[in-house]
Amino acid sequence: MPKVVSRSAVSSSTDAQPTASSAAALRVYYCICGEFILVIDKNLATLPRRKTDNAIIIRSQDSDAGKARVFKLNAVSGDPILLEREGGHERQYRFHCPRCSLAIGYQSSPPPVKSAPFLYIITGALTQMQGQVPQDAFDGENNS
């Protein structure tokens, strides 16, 4: 007599109301090279943008101003860079694609991810369609 390894039952109904967990769908984003980079609980297009460089702002720590986003970043940390900004300097701790080393985003304090209040995603670095270049990938480039 054969052994029964497991027993399971699957139930579904077309009349069932969506649950809170099914309504809060996770969004997946990829690098331009096709590598999986980010899973987040909200569409990046709906998140606020930074005025200095138009980067997408992801809140990574709870504060009085709001709750942190639920996300997972698959990127490697790089050396910090120092940028000259209007009124001073800014240190960015960058994160890169593990496959092609494209700069994906940055935060204001040293790694790990979520050690700073915000994570910033560089405009045009991520796409929802694996293998497709996002429309804003070349924004700000010279057309000459």
C-alpha cells in the first residue's frame, strides 16, 4: 500500500469578499537588466518625490509624520558619495543592483537598509516589467 505524504484541501468561492491581505497586493520591481530588486506594498508612482533629484521617497522608519512602508530591497551597498547641493553637501550611501551594479537608490546613513528614515529610489532605475526599460530611465539626459 502506498504511503500518503500529505493531505490538503483547497477551497475557493467567487462570492467571497476580498480580505485585507489580498487587497494589499505587493508590487515587484526589477532592475533594467532584469534582476529582482524591490518588493513593496504600494505602487512607486504614487509615492512622493524628492525635490532635489526627483528620487522616489520610501519611508523606512515609523515617525510622527507616518508609518513606514513594508518593503524588501535586494541590492548591495556601495561606497558613500558626497554630492554638492544648494546650501551644502549631502552624503549618500548608495545601493546597487547585485547583477549589473547599476545604482538603484540611496539613504542618508550607512547600511543596512532601513537604518535611515527614508530610502530614495533613483528615477528610472526600476521597472515593473522584467526586461523592459522604464519610460523615465533617460529623463534629464541630453538629447544632443
